[in-house]
Amino acid sequence: MPREGPFRLATSSLLIPLDETIFSVSATRAYPNPVDRGVTSHSTVELAWHGFKAKISALLPLPPFLAVSTPVPAHGFVVTAALHHVPSAHSPGLAQLTAECLLMAMSGNASVDVVLALLILSLAPERPDDEEKDDKSNRAPRPPSPYRLISLAYSMGQNLGLESAAEAALRRGAELNHESWNESLWRLQLWAAVVNRYALLSMMYGQTIPPALVAPRLPPLARDSVEACNRHLRAEARLIEIFRPVAVLLCSLEHRDDEYDIPSVNELHDTSRSAFDQADVFIRNGQPPSLCNDAKCIEFALCLRMGSLTFWIPSPLRDAREAVLRCLNGFGQTMRSMLDVMLGPGGLEPTHLPAYAVHLLSTAQLCFRRAVRYVLTAYPQANPPLIEVSRLEQAEQMLRTLGASPRFLFTHAKPMGNLNTAPSTDAVANGDPAGAPGTALFDFDIMNWDLSFLYPDMSAAATFPMQM
């Protein structure tokens, strides 16, 4: 990850980089290095760097991560970010150092290396600290969410001109095979990776339309390590483009406060079904595991957003609400596939999963648990082994071992998903024959489905009649 390309020194005397650093005093201090600060030793960093490359290459095979000979980078923030991927390197000192680096980045100390560090951090796993053993008065600071980290990388990259540099590199086409253009190629791949990651996480976390992608235009190149990266970035881009129409329609419906016409909701149903069918290729193939997991996470996040429309659409618009419910016919299978990320064969080791995947897996477990509890309450004659109670408990136990965040979610959100014994006022008003047990503080009522909805392949009405 050296910053200096073959023409860097020659051009630096002719072109002054006009970015935010030239008009501020934020970049007068170098980013701290964990070795210089005494957080860790040089030998530990050397060992951790090789461990980091082995892990990150499964998530993002950028050429410097694939080469055995790539030395430990000189930039302190890049080293600090890499250490987050090695559990043995975690310490309160590393967390404090990361917080200091992030403050410097947000204050305007910008460079291509900082963009790389933020990208690395956005893919980092959950911090394996034990919150229960922490002194609350001296607890290590929590990092920003992966989406916030990649948003900062995306904004900083635009301000540094990476977008324009990528366009210039794309115009060179096959010339990028020449080593003289290595620096341009590196910036192009880095920016394509940042844009892809920003687009992926925006569909998992936010209510925004993904930006235009660079990766589909990456030229085929001769060098294996370079082309392996391009293939991965193009595959990521295909996944993003599959879900883009759903994200666009959802943004339109979520911010519509006047009326919800049935044709628009029907269009959402058709578009989402088409997207989920296309994404099934990534899920069934399972390779690379990171893309398979991303496809599952996006499906779950989009299903959750579609389900929330049933709360936003006013109750009198019954036809529109029922049209939205049609969009959720596959939500049960989507949540089961999320459980497979933790419990299924193959795939990434749970400790290698990025933090955003752990957050969504925890949310999926909580939502599925609520759906199962509702079914068991509404259908007391249902055979308990039919419901994946044991798998849910197993997934929860595994997720709890991955860090403080999933433990916090299960500790505080799990009780809100419990069912109250008394029917809610809304349930009585709407004449829900199942009794609609409880409206929690969080809208877990979104998961109050009948048995046939959770298991569409069986005749629920004939086998397990509703309790009147």
C-alpha cells in the first residue's frame, strides 16, 4: 500500500493537490502508530499483518492483500485498522488509538491511506472485548457503525479526487496492464471498492439510493492478482444492481405521505420478487462466502423495510396493506437463510464476519424469534419441533460470543420482542382472531404472522386451525 507511484515525484512538483488539507491545519500532525505509542510491539504487528491479509482477502481481495511480499504499511492509521481484524491484537489501548485516528480523519487530516484505513475498518469484525468485565467509568470507546465509516471514506475519497482519478484510469483501458500505471490502477481499484461497499451498506443501513458504480467498467487485465480483484468487484457490483430497483422503489414509498396507490405497491412486489430470484444465484452458489452473506443481509434488510410499510400505511387503506404483505411471502425463508450464515456448513468463520453482518444476523434472530413465539402462541396445537426454536437458541449463543454489541442487543431488545399475555387494544379493534398478543415498545408486531405465512409450503389452516 505505498502511496508513491512511479510518476508521483515527477508530477508532485507540477500539480499541487487542491483538497481540504491545503486549506486547513488539520494535517499538521501525523497519525499515531501503535508501535510508537507502545500499544503493541513491532514483532506483533508483523505477525498480525500476515494474519490480517489472510482474513481480509476473503472479504476484499485487493492486490496488496494478496501478495505475500507486501510489507507492513508505514501509515499508522492503516496499521491500526488492520489490527482490528486480529482478535489477539485487541486491547483498550488500540480502541483509544482508533478513536484518536477517527477524530483526526473527521477533522480533515485526509489522504488516500486514510480512505484505505476507513475501508478496512468498515469490514472489521466485532470487537471481542467483554463488556461485563469493563469498568463503566473507564470503558473503551465504541467505534462508529460500519456504514458511518464507509460514508466517511466515500466522502473523503470524493474530496481527494479519487472519483476523477478513477475516470481517468478507466480511459486507459488495457494500458493498465503496464506496471508504469500501477499507481493509477491501485487508486481505481480502491475507489471501486469504496463505492461498492458504500452502496452495499447503504441498502443494509439507510434509506438512500446507491450511487453510480465504477466496478462494472473495470477492464479485463492480464495479471492474475489484479484480475481476481476486478472479478470480485464486478460480482459485488452485479449484486448491487440486482437490488437497486428495490431500493429505489422503497425510498419512494417510504417518503410518500399523501397516498399509497396499489399499483406502486404491486410494482414493489414484482420488482422485489425478481431481485430476490436473481440474488438466489449468489446465495445458492455460496462462493465467495462474503458475497453470499451480503446477498442474505441485503434481502433481510429490504424485507424488514417492506414489512415496516404495513405500519406506515394507514389502517383504512386495507388493500394497500395487503398488497405490501404479498411482498413478504419469502421473508420466512430469508430469515432462515440468515440463520444458515451462523449454523450452515461452509462459509466464513463466525469470528471473521464483519460487524455489520453480526448486527443484521442478531436483528434477524430477534425478529425470527418473535415470529416463532407468535406462531406458538396463536397455534398452540402446532408441533414444537416444527418451529426452529433450537436453531434460534444455538444461533443466539454463537452470536453472543462475538462481542459486546450482539450481547447488548439480545439483553435489551429480546424482552421487547416477548409477547404480552393480554391482547392489545389495536388487536381487539381490528378483530384479530389470533388475539394478537401484545404490542411491544419496539414494533415487533411486524412479525405477527400466521403459520401459513411463516411456512408457505404447508396447509396451515387445515392442520393447525386458528384459536377463536
